Amino acid sequence: MRIGIAIDDQQSYIIIINNDNEMNEVNLNMKLHYGFDELKDIDFMAFIPIILPFILVGSLLVLLALFDLFRHKSTRKNILIWALVIIFVNTIGPILYFVIGRKDREKS
């Protein structure tokens, strides 16, 4: 068995010649980067079952935190700041509000 490597400008091959003088080529080209043309080949619908639970939990946390913030707005300080944190700091913002912001009450 003999092994040879063939390289030109566009292709790289390993050429294997076995004992019966049969020649087999193995293409070695690998794409090192992908462009926007390859995006059309991706099946984005396959990712929906993976991404959807995260979107739903994040949205639910935002809605619950905003509901609680505005329900108790007479006893809360910094309502505008907490509303911005809840909306713009996705998932972590509502958690911060429930951990820190609910303790931020005015004494009535």
C-alpha cells in the first residue's frame, strides 16, 4: 500500500493505492469559516423546542416582577429604576428585583 498527498490551489487529497493498484482519494478540505450563505441551510425550527422554554420563563419573570412592582408602587422606592432593570436586564433583572427590590420599601 502506498500513500501520497496531492495539493493544489483549491483541493487537498490523500491518495491511497492498495496492493491491487486501486487508487482511492480522500478529500481533506475543511471549511474554516462560514458566511451568510450557509445560514439558509440551518433549520431554525429545530431550535424552537430548546429556546422556547427560556423565552417563556424569562417573559414570565419580567411580567411577574413588573406586576409586583406596580402593585406595590406606593410602598416602593426607585420605581423607574427598578422598572428599567427588570425590562432591560433580561432574566437577571427580575430575579434581582425579587431578591433586593422587594426589600426596598418605604416605611408607612
